[in-house]
Amino acid sequence: MLEVKIRDVVFSSPVIAASGTFGYGNEVQNFVELDKIGCIITKSITIEPRVGNLSPRIHESKSGMINAIGLANIGVDDFCDKKLPELSKINTNFMISVAGSRLSDYIDVIKQIESSNGAHVGYEINISCPNVKEGGAEFGVDKDVTYKLTSKIRELTDKLLVVKLSPNVTCIEEIALAAESAKADAISAVNTFLGISINYKTGKILLSNKFGGVSGPAIKPLALAKIHKIYNNIKIPVIGMGGISCYKDIVEFMRLGSTMVQVGTLNYRDPKLISNFYDQLKNFLKNNNINSISDLVGKYYEN
């Protein structure tokens, strides 16, 4: 009923824990029902360790948050040695998020992980981070660069290849088409919107990096519009995200074109909430005589 298949990989649920919001992924296994989550995506892994941006780097906003964490992670060497063996034991699928400042960074990270024999089902290629000073978003705003990067990575792995897109572009569907043409298996969208926050009294900008990524319920209508545009222009699956906080939001994302969804900001409030969606979605399908969650994909009606 809730199973979803992308290429040859079966997911027990359409719900994914978004990159970074569950740490690396194995930290939550003792208090979250992982078998009720379709997949976990790790923090973004880079070639060298990153401490990220200076504090303050998270600010709670109305209906969400702004973060400028800056891809803090332990680097690919320690990830393969210390994290990958533990992640390979968890009771659900997991994908590895990969980021870099140069094309060679992505290639080197993928090569090293591929040689480590992990149980991951695929990679999410982060070309869309708005809160690092170099790299990330640079790849996600140019369709030719996206094509080149995706093509190079496709040559290195047979595992699922998911390209994560930024909403901070003029025409997101062009970027999605470039990734599809380069043999990506799916598109995940959208990453955070660029934002800033300031103290009205002192005039002090609240994040050390000045700008950060806005997430949470406030961005949901914007994310839905981007998802719908992508869905109507490509043939590969779309993994939608942006402000999901209840099962009804998931149904909306799927009706507008998402094959699967990612939940992020909600995990900071309570990481156990994401596993509740499993039973809630099953009840919704039963109560509405829908046989499979996949039957909802693209089922919308215009006035």
C-alpha cells in the first residue's frame, strides 16, 4: 500500500528523512521506528572535514527556521571508516548526500564511498546549498554545469542518483531537465530558499553568515509550485520537500507530482513525528479506497 519503487529500489514508505536533519542517520535508531520511514539521507559529505559556519548559524523564524550551518561534516575518510559501517546496519534504506566546491570534489567523494562497500541504495547530489561561501549553489544555477556534473557521477556508480535542486533559480525545470538528460534517476526539490534575519532594535544581522536557508511550513506553497513545474517537464520521479508537517501535506505534494517526499525541519521539533506518517497515510488510503500511495501521484484537478 505504501511501497514505492524507484528503478530497482523498493522503499517501504514514500517518506524520507531529509539530509542533515537526522544527523548522519544512525543516531536516531534507538528512539525512532525506522521501519516506518522509507529512507534516511545522511548529512552532506565533503572531501575534507568541515566545521561549517561560525555561530550563530540557526535562527527560528515564524513558521520555520533559517539555517547557515555550512555543510559541517567529518569528511569522507572518517565517514567511510566510522559512519558507513554503522549506517549499513540500520533498519531502513539510506542514501548518502554528497557536496563539494569543485567537480573533482564530488568525483573523489563518490569514488571513495564506492570502494567502501556500504549498504546505501544511492546518492543525493547536493548542488543547491545556499549557505556556503563557495560551491553548492554555483552548480545548481547552471543547466550545463548540472549536466556535466551529473554525467560524470553517473559514470562512477550504478546506485540511485538523485540530484537535489535549489529553488533560487529563474527556471528550475531547465535544471531538472539537464539532470534527467545526464541520466539522473530522480530529482529532489526543493532545498531552502535564500533568506536573512535582523534584530529590529539593534540592527544586527542574526546569522554569522548573513544569509541562510529558509525552511519550514512558510515555504510550502512556494515548494509545491516548483515541484509541479518540474513534474510537468520531466519523466523521472520527483522527490518533493518544503514545509511538510502533517500527512495531509504529503498527500498534497504527491498530488502535484511527487513520487516520494522528504521531511526536514519537523525533525528538529521531534524526530519521532516522521514515523507517525506511516500509519496516518495507510489510514488515509483505506478511508478513501485508494489501493496504493503511488495512485496519488499527479492526481490533481484544475478549476
